Amino acid sequence: MVVLPWVALLLSGRNGWNNGIQRKLLSSKKLGYPLDTQRAGFIGNVLDPDCPSRLVFARIGDKWAALVIQVLADGPLRFSQLRTRVHVVTPKVLTQVLRSLERDGLLTRTVFAQVPPRVDYELTPLGRTLLGPLSGLRQWAESNAAAMLDARDAYDERADAAILQPGGARRA
């Protein structure tokens, strides 16, 4: 693992992260997190900016990751099938999302030795554990989208009314 200079500074204790106890780094694309999440009894706190659980929260909150996970709920799919079901995602972005989900252990990529090459993507058991929470979020979003759009419209109308001058002209 590459330890970047700023990570070495963090581990030196000058910023309060290392209180004299040697801690392992949990690496994420060369970002260091001074917690060993592999130990039994690890308690995460997503509100703590130094907690690795924030990485999980960020991954699930990604614009496309939750959609890809839900599309894979019914079983393995090829890249083109995923792209068709997710809609409007570019091939580059979908590739990045799939790689990051694979890296995080949420899906597997299986390459079949045939002509033309075939690659299937499938949720891992860990990835399947997200289906329940994401299903609840999906149901909430689908049930409340209209109410949120109404709230946005009302907010925008109030904001527009607030910037009108008494003569009806908009301020610059």
C-alpha cells in the first residue's frame, strides 16, 4: 500500500487522529482511514467524518449505484442489459459504477470464454443485503415524488414572489 505524505502526517498524531496507538489504514483509492474495520466489535458512526461507514453511505448514495443494485435484484445481467434497464447512463459511467461496486464486494463480474466474449454482473450475498433497505427507499420515493415536486413548486413560487419589487418588476 502506498502511504501518501499527508497520510503519514495524519498517523503522526499531529492532528489528533493517532493518540499513540498504532492503527491500521483502511485504504480507498489511496485515501487513508485510521480504523481497522475488520476487527470484531467495530462500531460505525456515519456521522463521524473519519468513519469508514461514510464510504458505504457514499457508495449507496451514488446517483447510479442504487439503481444498478436494484436492476441486478432479479439475477445476473450483461453490460448492455444493465445499460438498457438503467437508462440514460453513459457506458463510461456505468463501467465506473460497476467497477466500484465490484471493488466494494457488492457484485461479481464473471467473464465467459466464448466468442463474442460474454460478461455477466451479479449481486454478491453482501450486495443482496442492500435490497431490503433500497426497496424501502424506492417505495418511499415512488410514493412521495409528487409531494416533493409540489413542495418544490411552492418554494419556487415563494422565492419568485419575494424578489418582485412593489411595482411588479424583478430586481436585478
